[in-house]
Amino acid sequence: MEITALPAFSDNYIWALRHRDSPSDCVAIVDPGEAAPVLDYLQRTGSRLCAILITHRHADHIGGVSELLRHAEVPVYGPAAEQDKITMLTHALREGDSVSIPELGVEFSVLDVGGHTLGHIAYLGDIDGQPALFCGDTLFAGGCGRLFEGTPQQMFNSLGKLAILPADTRVYCAHEYTQSNLKFALAVEPGNAALQARVQAVARLRAEQQPTVPSLLGAELATNPFLRWHSPEVIAAARKFSGNATLQDPVGVFAAIREWKNVF
Ligand code: ZN
Ligand code: FE
């Protein structure tokens, strides 16, 4: 499978999945906030759209769907809980549902990862023998989505579901926020050697205008402060920011770090 990041707007990625040698020339698209980058890609690769997957209702993830449907009538998968806001959905999904794209030989299971929006879902599949997670604005490389609608507890539960996936899971998030996320991460956990190394690696990639995603879940567990509520340095940072010197519970630590990021 070839999985391509199609840049959109200033920092979004639309993910395009296709088999390089598939006779079906089928492409599945995740979170098309804009149609133009997708139409360009289809033309460039001589392929055709066969499915659209949506993680949540925000315009930068669904804005291109209507125009794409004018070019090809394909199934549109997305969160049942946001069906009223995503009127072009043909398949409303809940946790435990699966999405099969036979032309690509891939099947995704659906995870409820509410928090950024209440109904946010993620798609988890096995691609070429390695787990692949399309998680929209929930888990970012080095960070996590803002809590626009959900509570810290809800986002914590959602991230907790992702944190127990295999360490070699590829994490396909929807934005290129890595460098600024890691700048914050370093303020939270300056003594984390894996984080320091990642900052350097990401700086090199960005200097060459390369995407920093997908990342590996193992790297997120080692460096992403929003998955490191157990780290003494993260707990100390959460205590300092919140002014609560006895803060210890993981949800409270997560909530304090998230609040700090909002004003960082
Ligand atoms: Zn969003
Ligand atoms: Fe977004």
C-alpha cells in the first residue's frame, strides 16, 4: 500500500491510500478538508476515488467532501455521533464497527476517541503487516488535539485507548504540528533524552520541508507529554503549572498539561 500525505490549507494532511499495482486503481481518502489536492492526486496517479473516511466534523476535515462526491459517488464513512453535522455521510460508525474497503484489501476497526469533538472516531487497520491508525485531531505527533467539546477525562480515556496499541503502530494524524508540539514537550520534560533526539530529527525533516508524520506509537509513548502522565518530570510540570503541589492522578496531570499547552 502507498499512503500519501496530501498537504491542504496551511498545515493539514489529507491521507490517500492506494495500491501501487492494483488493477482497480482505487483510492481511499481520509479527512478531505479540500477537494483540489485530492483531485490533483487522482489525476496525477491515474486512479479513482472509491471511499471517503471522516474522523470528525470540523470543516478542515470535511470541507472537500461535497465536491468530491460530484466527481464520484462513493461511500462516506464517519462518526454516527456527528451525523447531523456531516450530512453527506452514507455509513454512520460507532466504536466496534468495521469498515471494509475490498478494492484495497483493507479493513479498519472504529475506535471512539471523543474529546477534541464529542463524536471523534479513529480508524485502526493492518496495512502491509503493520498496524495503522488514522486518528484525525486526537493524537498528534508530539501532542494532542484541543478539547473543543470534551472533558479532560474523555480525552484521557481516548488517548488511553491509543496508548495500548502496539508500539509499531503507525500514527497518521491530520496536521503538521510536530515542531511546535515538541517545543512545548521540551518545556514540560526537558530531561527526556528521547525527546531531545526527536526534536533534532524533526528539525532536520522540516528544514527539508518533509512531513514528520506518520510517527510510530512507540515514539509518542517515549516523547509525547500527553501520553506521559506517569513521568515524574511531567507530573512535576503539571504541579507547577496548576499550583497544586499534590497533584498526582493521571487525569488531573493530563488536564493541567493540556491547559498549559493552551496558553503556551
Ligand atoms: Zn479538528
Ligand atoms: Fe483539524
